[in-house]
Amino acid sequence: MDDIPKSAANYPPGHPTQADISAEIADIAANHPTSSDPNWGAHRTLIDYPPYRSSILRHPSANLELVDPETIELASPAFGHRDVHWTEYDLTQMVNGEPQGERIIVTGRVTDADGRAVAGQLLEIWQANAGGRYRQKKERHPAPLDPNFNGVGRVLTGADGSYKFVTIKPGAYPWPNHENAWRPAHIHFSVFGSAFTQRMVTQMYFPGDQLMPLDPIFQSITSARGQKSLISDYDHDVTVPNWALGYRWDIVVNGDSRTWFESLDGPEEDA
Amino acid sequence: MSDTQLYPTADQTVGPYYGIGMEYPGSEELVPHGSAGSIVLSGYLYDGNGAPVPDGVIEIWQTDADGNIPTDSGNLVRKAGSFGGFGRSGSDDDGYFQFTTVLPAPTAAGKPAFFAVVVFARGLLSRLHTRIYVPGPELDADPFLTRLTPERRATLIATPVAGGLRHDIHLQGEKETVFLAFN
């Protein structure tokens, strides 16, 4: 990852500003999608999304080929208690002491689009610490590492698809996509469904974060419903008195991609 | 989409720091390297300019050598003699990825054998599904493969090499791999 200049004067000539990126985001949101984008029909995550500069050379241009899943694709890898220790749900207890930051609980259910529970499946999460720093060598943000926070957790979902993590609220952090680019606070989620067709990786965001409208990764989803699907709800019933604030976020996996092809004329209604 | 359906959660990129959350020891070895019957499945991940993608993740999910769908857990913490069927390899600075595994067998006679594959990367906003087919006569009769142009079909079929199979994945461009959506 490139060093991130601390003043505009240090950016190379022609480096886009937030205003440039925001104008591109607004243009695409106002119904000028890249028409070749195979995801446009579903109006969910666009993969040909130039405001996120790294996507330009890393998305397929051809339409996805629609196929019947084979039996192996209708099954999913098995994970068990051999794979995930029961303590891995709590990112605040992975080292010796308590990490810095605002302790939170993130809980919800994993289901398919018909509401059927995804039971006994693996969720993996990773995140920045409270200062917006990831524990990885490539990371260049000059915020401190926290000796008591690795930022990695795993759980197996319960019989009803439920999961719970205890962690700290991640900080926002800068990145080099454009001048003064900041990622909103988020937690990365890797999700296995009941079928391999449902495999997904995504990011969970926090309600009210003022960086979401500015962020080209979040804005690669152009519908309000699609965006809402990534934002957790603050839930006071999850909050534990004198200990941690609670957020609820349900995950809906979907291996059925037909909707990608059903509305090629434009976006779904945001009913 | 009908009213009874829940709205699916949208995909997002794995970003540059997936290594802290997705890497684990032994993720690439579905069976021990060099064990009897093992093969190496290897390849390179490329972008639309043909440049290596150094920060991608390739996952495979496959039948065992007898065509059974694995039900053993132990895909994160491997267990001798057990076959979980799932593997994960990051792509390195050359875009290189590799797995040590067994050749998958078809789930039914006459069907082609393949690895189910999911690709993630920094810069790739949504997962991509594809397949890596094992070369064999069954491929010529497969209704899906035969409907593709020869050039597109070739992007799904591995090449036999000493010790296993080689298969490159191109995210974009003239050699773009065929990626899948499911009925």
C-alpha cells in the first residue's frame, strides 16, 4: 500500500479529490451505471465501479454465465468445534488484557432469502482497532497498534442461524483511493451458507456514520435497500448495562442470481 | 423479487487486510503435500492488463477421489486421514496460488469432475464463482461447456502438468475467465 500524504500538496498531479469521486458516485447513482456491469440488474454491488479505482482492472467484462448448480455446489464445507474454539467469538479476550476502545456486541442471524437458518456454519471477521489500524505489515496508517487487540474472530452459527461477537468499535482509517479518502468504520465478514453458491464476503457498517456517503466501496451498492443491508442497527436490548453497547445485524445469503438478469433495464424499485 | 423473500445482503470487497482474518496454517493443503494420491493444483491470478493480482484469495470446494461430497469438518484445523474438501490460497506477489489435494471425481457416471471455485480480491467488489474442470472425455458431452465458444470453454479447463494441474484465472481481458451465476 502506498504511503498516504498528509497534505494535498503531496499528492501526485491529477490525483482525484473527494469532490471528483463524489461527483462520479452521484453520476452513477443518478442512473448512469456501467451498462455492461453484470450486477446492475440486481442493483446491488456493482463490480464495474470506477470511483473505486482498484476495481477498474479487476472486474469481468462479460456477463456471468447462468448455470444449474451441481451437487457439490449445493453443499457447503463442514466446520466443527475442532475448527473454531468457543472463545474466538470474543475479540476482547484474545490476548492478555482488555483492548482500548468502545466495547460492543454484534449479534444477529444468518438465513437464506426464504428465512431458513444457516446452522452450524462458519463466520470469520476481521477489523481495525479503535484507532483505525489493522494488525498487518502492509498497513501504513500512522495510528498505534493495540497490544491487546488482534482484530480477528470466528464463530459457528447456532441451530437457529444466530451468532454473537464481542469486540471493540473499529475506527475509521485513511486509504489512498483519492485525496483525503477515509473508510467508514466497518467489520469484514466472511460467510459460509448452506450451499457453496451462497458463499460471500462483505462488510458491516455502523448507523449514522457520516463517511458512508463519501465512500466509493460502500457506494458501489446504489440502492437504498442494498445499502441498508450492510448497516447494523443499534439495539438497546442487546446493550448490556455497565458493560457494552449492542448492535444487531442479520445476514441473508443468496445463491440465486437470477435477479441479476431479470431487470436489465434498470434498478429495482426501492420499496 | 417476491414479498416473501428477504433482501439478500450485498457483497463487498475483501480489501487489502483479508490476511489477518482469512489466512490460517494449512489452508492450501487439503491433504498433506507429497502424500499418496496427492496432486498440486496451481495457477496465477491476473488483472485486465495481464498483471499479477498479488492480493486475491482463491477458494476451492470439491468431491473426494471417489466422487463423494465431503462431510468431515476439520477444514480450518486439518486432521490426518480426514478429507474436508475445502481449501483456501492467497495469491502472492506473482499472482501465484496453489493447493495440494486429490483429483475430484464426478458425483455421477458420465458427468465431468471439477473444482467449485470462488475468487475474492482487493479491488473486486463481489465474489466471483467459477469452476476448474479436470480434463477428460466427459467434457465433450457436457451441456454447459458445449454451449460456450471454444475460447471461453478453455478458460474453465485445467491443463495437466507434472504432479498435477495448472489453471490460471483472468479477472478481465481477452483471456477473461468464465464466471458463473446460478439458477
